[in-house]
Amino acid sequence: MTEQELKEILMMTLKNKGELSDNLILHMITHIGSTDPVLRDELIYQVFGKYVTENRLSDSQLNLITEQLLTQKKLLSGINQPVSDDVFTRSFSALVFALLLKQDHESRFLSKDYFKRIIKEVHDYVVFENDLRGYVRDKGWAHAAAHAADLLKAIVLHPLTGDGELRLVIKGVEHFLIFAPGYHDEEEERLAIAFLAYTTRFELDGWLIDLQELIREVLFHSGSLPDLERYRVKTSLKFFLQALFFKIDEDSARSYLEHQIVNLMN
């Protein structure tokens, strides 16, 4: 199926509130990283989002999406290339995995094996993703850091998440701050939301300890960078902490965050 044919079918499906066949789902996954922003973002992702959240897909179809994304390694597509259009495949696969994990939280359909496979894939993704462009001219949103943040948040909130998965989330946020290229599209806020989700599942004291370690790691790695890159990393860290400051209610955490923000401003 060509991209134009898929666009026409999806537009009609949305208009008529039609059902998604397994075959159509497979074509959507094939084109999930299309460089056509209308097909990728406004149709494929929006249709997946609408049909998953409205419980319009069967468990077998949800597992089909999961299996295809994992088998085809969409989350790792071209990840060893520094900058390429494969970033759209990775980034939008991250969004669909976030949808699946959120839905599984509400109505369990994933096996523990699927959950473990997703976590393994996400681990490799957050370790190696280095194409951190936001909006790409003529091609739309890549936004890997923001989309990864949405996926990390979904992992934090999932009932099967334990200490190991929590470490993955912390390391993922840390990675996207350490390699910050000078974000322009609110990536730090999305990362902060993912990190803050930790407090809904685990104790605040542990969260503060992990936050302190994250700050130390980011500053340590930035110390060996050239001046401009070090400035960008510290700026992203400051914006990340500011976002946490305005979103958290606990006075002890706000006091600590205020102190760290002031230090970064000096």
C-alpha cells in the first residue's frame, strides 16, 4: 500500500468511525515513521491514539501492534546513525508504546514477557538515541526527547514497574539531559513530568536522593564538554529543575530545587 492510499483510507476511517482491520494496522506500522507529517502525526498516530484510548481494538490487535513494533525493532530503527529520517520511526514508535503501556495499566492485555521485551527495547533506545531535533522543516515533529519522556512516564506508572524499571527511567532522563543539544520545544518540561511521576508510586525521600544523583551525574559529564555544549547542558538542567519546582507541592523538595536552581544561575 502506498502512503497516499493509506492516507485516504485513514481519513475515511476517521470520518466514518470505521473499524481497523489487522491488515490496516500492519500498514500503519509499516509507515509509522513516514516523513509526511500528515500521514505520520495527524493520521497514523492520531488513529492509534483514538482507537486505543477508546477501547476500540481487541486484545489480540493490541498484542499485534506490540509484537510488530518489537519484532521489527521500530524503536531502534537506524539508531546508530547520528542524524537521519529514521528518528521519526523511533520517536513515533515511542509514542505508540506509551499508549500501549498506559492502556495496559487500565485494562491488562500484555503478558509479563511482552512487558520485559518492551523494557529491554526502551533501555537500548534511551541509551543510544542521539538525534534530538525538535521540529524538522517540511517533515514535522521528530521530538525524540519529548516522546521518550512520555514513554518513560508510562513505564513509571505501570503496575509491573519495580526498582529495575525505575532505574531505567532515571537513566533515560539523565541521558536526555547530558546530551542536550540546546532544546527549543519544551523537552525539559516533558522530562520533568516523567521524572515527577516517580513520586506517585514511590517515596519522596527516595525521589530526592535520585534527583541529587541525577544532578551530580549531569554536571559531572558536562564538566569535560567544550564551553558551548557545557552551557547548553547546564541550561537544560536548570529548565528541568524549574519545571520540577513549579509542578511539585512538597515544601522540602521545592526548597532543595530552589537551592540547585540558584547554584546553576551563578
